[in-house]
Amino acid sequence: MRILIIRHGDPDYVNDCLTEKGKREANLLAARLQKEKIDYFYSSPLGRAKETCDTVARAMGREQDVIVCDWLKEFAHKLVLPSGRERGIAWDMLPEEWLNNATMYDYKAWHEQDFYRASGLDTHYQSVVAELDGLLAKHGYVREGNGYRVEKGNRDTVALFCHFGLEAVLLSRLCNISPIVLWHQFVALTTSVTTLYTEERREGRAVLRCCGFGDTGHLLAGNEPPSFSARFCETFDSDERHD
């Protein structure tokens, strides 16, 4: 099985839709994915992701096949960090708030810290990964330990249209990595495509392997510069986003 995790186009967060740039990005994404075999479309209910998904599905004559999943909406969660800073999203920490904390790198323990539990984030994380496990089981791959029992091996392609913060949670579960590292040291730009395949090297047992993260080749091909959305300043003296 192949899984495509696709971030929405350049967002107008206030109106929860795509900007004009985001619409151009979504059209370029659609032109790219028209050449692909996609068997299942799953989308976040939020407007920016649903509009991106619908643009692709419409180009393929598959609008009626889109399934909206509430658990694919952005992983937004209010936090009071140990430093005392209040943040509205889980992945917006300064380096000094996580970089030297060994627990942040621990796949099984990162969310058990007191400040995460106090916010309910650990419960939210477990809810999302349980939904992901349920979806994979529906498609023939049942979570066992850190891998998957293959009940019905297949070469289907499942496309998930969602958000960067949520994508990091999905990758965390699929690849057994703390999302802290993914949230803070990776970034999936708008309309980027992350590709994973199952590998069943021994009959009945599979793992997911990422063969492409955050690909925006369709934007390059269409002369559309990638959006800065989800990035922070490249140098401190710039006027790019710091906070």
C-alpha cells in the first residue's frame, strides 16, 4: 500500500480557505496527481484542506469519492509551556524549550510530560493515532507493536489531505518518531506531498517507509514559488516571521 500525505495550499487562515496563490498551487498539484492512481481520498474538514482535496478530486472526476474525516483537522492545542509562554499550537516552541530535553526525543514518553497532560494534548494525540490505526486496519494493515500485521496486502494508494502539524502526528505514528522532532526540524510546505510505502519483507509483517518527504516539484515545474507558510526567519535580522 502507498500513503500520500498532502498539505493544503497556501492558506487564508482568517477565512479558512485558500489564497489566490493557494488556488494556483492546488491546480498545479491536481495536474501532477492526475497522472497518479489514487484509490481513496480522505480529507480534513477544514476549508483550506477540503478545497485542496476537492481541486484534485475534481480534476480526476472523483469528487464523489472524497471522505471527510474530522480527526484529520489541524492538531491545534493550547499549551502553557514550562517556560511560562502560552502557545496556541503544539509545534511552536523556541529551541531552548525543547532542544536539550531528552524526553522530547522519546517516541513513547514525550507526551507524558506534565505540561502536555495538563493541556489534554496527550489524550488528543492518542485519539488521532487510534483513528489512523483504524483507517489502516480498514485497508488491511493492523497495528501490532511498532509495526503492522498484514491481513490483506495490497498496492492501493490512500491520499490524506490535511495540515502540517497533523502530518507530523501521522508520521510520528507510522515511523515511530517523536513528533517534536518532526514539528520543529522538518516542515512540509503548502501542497507538498509526502509518500510512504508498506514493506512486507517477511510474509504477514509490514512497516511503513518514507521515500519522499514534502515534495513540491509540481510548484517548481509550474514556476510557482513555494509558500513561506509554517516556516520561521532564516536569519535573525530579517523581517520574516520570528514568533
